[in-house]
Amino acid sequence: MRTTPTVDFAEKRRILQLETLYDLALALHADRPEGELVDELLQRVCTVLDPAAAVAVTRDPIGEPRAVATVGWLGGRPAGRELLADSLWRDLVSEGRPLARRGGLLAGREYRELIATPLAYRGHFLGYLALLDKESRDPADGGRGWSAEDRRFLDSVAALGTVALDSSRQLEDLATQRERLQEENKVLKGRLVEEVDGQRFVAHDPAMRRVLEIVERVAPRQVTLLLRGESGTGKELMAKLTHSLSGRKGSLIAINCAAMPETLLESELFGIEGGVATGVRARRGKFELADHGTLFLDEIGDLDAALQVKLLRALQEREVTHVGGQQAIPVDVRVIGATHRNLEAMVAEGEFREDLYYRLKGVDVELPPLRDRRLDIPHLVRLFIGQFCRREGISPPVVEPDAFNLLLTYDFPGNVRELQNLIEGAVSLAEDSVDATLVRGLLGGTGDGSGEPFDLQAVEQRHIRRILRLVDGNKSAAAKILGINRRTLQRKGF
């Protein structure tokens, strides 16, 4: 009669340890986040050694906690800072080897017996593993606590774990370096132009590059954006760029708060119910049209007090109500406001609500005027010439050096919009080349290269007259180019 050989409990445990180490080596080979690696380490250890409680913690090179994992910890997970501030960590770093303790506290958790091992690799201490109070499955142990074999197994797990953690951090560093090199390569190759809906945003000048860096960083977030700057600096184009980088699935809807009567603006923003007045049909407002997208509120400083209250409520509650309606309609809209006015002064004078101001000012971005980003002027000139000539089907003229010098020293009170119209006018009038005489003529005879126009009112009047000439006296078109409404143009005497 054959008998099946028996395997004692100690032998079974050794087999389990070897199998666990093998499985752990395979599991840690994959590229995984540090938090997952730490959880994996602790779970594998606890499966074999049966502690009453266990903890694993890692830190970054400057000593801040990175990942914490616990098993059987009463009262919730301890803080990483608390674990790294404990004397156990200092002793592990000092000794550089596994330690055992009897009777004490670890992050407020009382224990009878503790074993711990540092997570160290190539002289760098990444964290530690600690097991509290062995719960034995083997009746033969007689409650003897942690054995030398247990400590060796814990040390083996730590050795595997530190290699995996170090590899994970190296991969993370490589990814960061790659992103940085891509940005540097972008700069070196001169790819400092963003394109949105066929329109290009030139940013070779450091002042404009800083703005683009901010917008690229915040675009994927849901924070509100307040774009400031003089008329013609490209606030609407920047709003389009922000929306295109946001990943939002809805549309970008734009509305100029100064371009329509206040009586119509409310229904344009929030929608209107049918039958509110004779012949009025129900229609959705800009907030609803921009659902899951972006709403660009240009010249937001021109909102009257009543609309400011309703806009604030829409932003806070994330819902709108039609004019004449009762039902609240939920909307998911990212709002971008723009203005050339001094909102802080308006708040101080009671012209703009302070609570709305802070609600809109999630991230405040100031677009520099063209005179403060002169390095972009040659690139913008070439861009506008190319766009205009392709549209008109004509050959691009040569821009003479003296014309470039004149453009570089002129202050452009109308900013990029003025430069674009100037270039289109110059190309239209040029025979073979654009020279300083032609540019000076389009500047009203004042482009002497000094960059010092006369008094502000004279500059404004001269600039408006020049724009009116370019659009053949069309006041609506001139007002759009100038970034003002037609009533403002009329108040200025035109």
C-alpha cells in the first residue's frame, strides 16, 4: 500500500514564499504608477506573512511623501508625513538594514512586535515597509512572533520592490525630459505659431510666448479665463485657441456685450420664451448654444448692472432661465471674458459687481500691445501678406527694408488689427514692392519712424479716419475693426 508523503506547514510556507517572489517579480516588471507598485508590494507581503497591520510609504528626493499603502490600520490611513517623521524611519536610514522592535507606537497604532525594512536602491532611501504583530496560522509556532525567515522574506520583497520603484521613477523622469525637449525643440525650430480655424497666432516675442504658455497650461481646465488688452490685441483669437486646446466637445459661441442694445442682450445670452411679446418666437440663448463648449463674452465690462446679476447667477448655479420663462435649464459652459477696460477701477466706482469680477477672474491674462512685442511684427507682416495674396489671387510684393524699419518703430495704437489692415492696404496699392513712402502715406503722413505720435486724442482721431478710408467709409466695418460699437464711433464725431 502506497502512502502520500506529507508536507509540513513550514515547507508549505517556503513554497508559498518562493511562488510569491516569482509572481511579484513578474507583476513589478510592468510600467505602473508608484502608488500601484506600493500597494502590490504590501498585499503580497501580507498574503504570506499574515501581519495584524502593515504599512508601506515612499518619499521623493526632497523628503516629501509620494505613496502610502496600509492593511489592517484602524482609524483610517496614516499620513505620509507622519510615517516619515517617526523615529522608525530615522533608525532605518541610520542603520541601513531591516529592524525589529518590541512594544511601541507607529503613527498612533500600538504594536507588540514590529519588523521593518528600508526600500533602498543604489544608496538612495525611497521609503520603508513595516509589519505589526504576526497572526500565526501554524499551531506549532506557539505565538513566537516574527521569525528570521519572515524577516528574510520581507527583505527579499523590499529588494524586488526598490528595483521596480527606481525603474518607475526613471521612466517618469524620462517622460518629463522628453516633454521639455519637445518644447525646446519647438522653440529652436521656430514653431512659435499656433493655428486655429485657419487663423494663426504668432508668438516669437517672449512677451507673447509667456501668454501662450499660460493659456496652453489652463486650457484643459474648467477655470474661467479673463482676457485683457487693448483693442486689436487678439483677444477673440486667444479665446478660440483656448477652446481648441480645451478638449470640450461643444462649440465656441462668441457675443460682443457692447455691440447690441441692453434690451436684446439678455435674450441673446439666456434665451426667450415664445409669446412674451407680439411676434416673438422661442429661441435658445448663447449659454444653451455653448453647452459643453465655451462662451466668449467680449467687452464684458460694458454689461449693465441688471445683466451682471443674472450672469453671476448663471455662473454660480450653472443654469439659465429664459426671458419670460420659469424653468431653470442646466448648462455646462466654460466662460471666457474679455475687456479693454479697467475692471478694478470699475469695481471701486461701483460700476461692476465685485463678486462677478472675482467669479470671472479665475485666470487673468494680459495680452501685450503690439508695441510691446515688436519682434513679432516682421512675422505678422509676412503672415498677413501671404493670407491676403492667397485670398486675392495675386503675387506677393517685396517689402523694402526701409518699410520694415518704419513698421518696427511705429507704435500701432490699433495693434495687430491695425497692422493687418495697413498691410492689406499697402499690398493693394503696391506695384512691385512696399516701400517706406507707401507705408508712410497709409499712416497719414505721420509715420516718421520716431514711434512718438502726437497727443492721445489726435492719435485716436487720425487712426479712426485711416480705418474709415480703408473700408471706404463703412462705419459698421470700421467699428468692428476698431473693436467698438457704432454708437461709440458716433460719439467720437464720426
